[in-house]
Amino acid sequence: MNSLPINIEIYLPTGDPQGLRIATLTASPLKAVEVPRALLSEFQEMAEADQLALYFLFSDEAEDEKRTVYVGETEAVGKRLGEHHTNPKMDFWTRAVVVVSASNDITKTHAKYLEWEGIRLAVAANRYVVRNGNAGSKPHAPAGVQATCLHYLQGIRVFLAILGQPVMEPYGKPKDKVTSEDVFFCKSATYDATAEYAPDGMVVRKGSKARKDMVPSMATMSAGKKRLALIEDGRLKLEGEHFVFQEDVPFGSPSGASDVVTGTSSNGWTVWKTKDGKTLDELKRAKTSA
């Protein structure tokens, strides 16, 4: 995502912060409308409901600890959301984010390409269960249209993230922003894990090895339940003498991450260390509390 400063405005057409919300970006023709499913009829009365749009349907409830998303495009978004509202097979969603152009300069070709890119990026980020499956074949679009769409995507990603749905954002910092002070290790004879301390929390990296056995007392603790859930959904897989992380997995706290890795209660602030042996506490917590 673009790291330049951005000015975004949120407009509440009814004055209710839990209701319809319209987000706009300075110097961008795009606007995003967040539509709670319960307020769909109110959205259908708005001018944006008659426009060509890229849209995202989101669940609030987690499926295997991940929320669900569906990405689509349509020429009349109010009508399409109405169809999804009455379709039992699409009953998962609780809110939609609709992206339209204030100047009506998004064409069907733009929308098809944006839909493909949106699905592709959502699958790659792996934060949500993507109901579309994979992105399929890349749609044909002239080079100029593709360039415009990539510019639009920067704004769309900002809209989604600011509205609490960072569906296209990979866990952790961009690779070119990660420093040696962001990467930590948790190692012993029975486990060997690497993690990044990032805005998402503690992100344990794919390929990390967790202890095979868990102490019995952890079974009723939140970390123990998290570990068992990761094993059940396949994100932790037994390979020889270790459980191996099959993908990057975020944890809300350093200790939550180290508990799952070590199979016992731990203090993540002191267990996670850099290659130089500095603890997470020394580099991140002590520095900010000084």
C-alpha cells in the first residue's frame, strides 16, 4: 500500500456512526459506502445504489477464526445486493462495502479487472476466507485501463482498511520496511519459531516449529484452545517431532504467540529475542516506557 500521507473523510448521512458511512479520499474520484445489511433498504434509496460498482460482502462472525469475504462487480449495485440479501447461499454477510466513482468514470472493463485484482489480493493476504475461491483467469484489459485500476486499488485498499476490513493487506509490515529489530526468535531443543512484531500483533511466520506436546494445564487456557484450533483447522500440522505453522499466524500478544509455540505458559516479552539476544521487552516495551 502507498506509504504517503493520506487524507480521508468519513461522512455519516444519518448521523449514526453505526449506520451508513461514506468514505472519500482527497484527489480521488472514488468513494466507498459501508452498508450494514440491516440498512440495505436505506442504501437502495441512495444515488450510489444505481451505479456500476465494485463491492465486498463481509461476515462479522469468524469461520475457523477468519472472517469471510465475497468480492463482486455489478452495473446496479443496489439491485445486486438485494439479490444477495434474499439468496440463502449468500446468507453469511452482515455488511457490504461498495466502491463507486463520484464522476462515473469506472467502466465495466475497469470493474472486471478490479474484481479480479481484489480476489487475487484477498487470497494472497490470507486474512479472510474468500468465498469466490481463487481469482480465475486474468480478464483482458488495455494497458491504460490496467494502470488506472492499479491506481484505484491503492484507494480501495485504504477504504477497506480504514473501515475495519483490511482484506487485501498481508500480515506484518511490507518486506522492505521490516528491520532486524522487528524479527524475533523463540528457540530451544523442542521448538524453533520466527515472528515479526508488527501492527497486527505478533505474527508467527510460516515454517516455524512449535513444541509437539502441550502441558495439560494449558488445555483450558485461551492459548491452549488457540493451539488446538490451529491444529484442527490445519494451520498447525504435525511433521515429525514438531507442529509446523503452515502459514503466517497473527497473535494478539507476544505471550499468546510464545505459549502456542512452547506448549506452556510463558512471558513472550522475554522469550522472544533477536539474533543478537535482545528481548522484545528491551527493544519495544522498555524503549517506549522510558
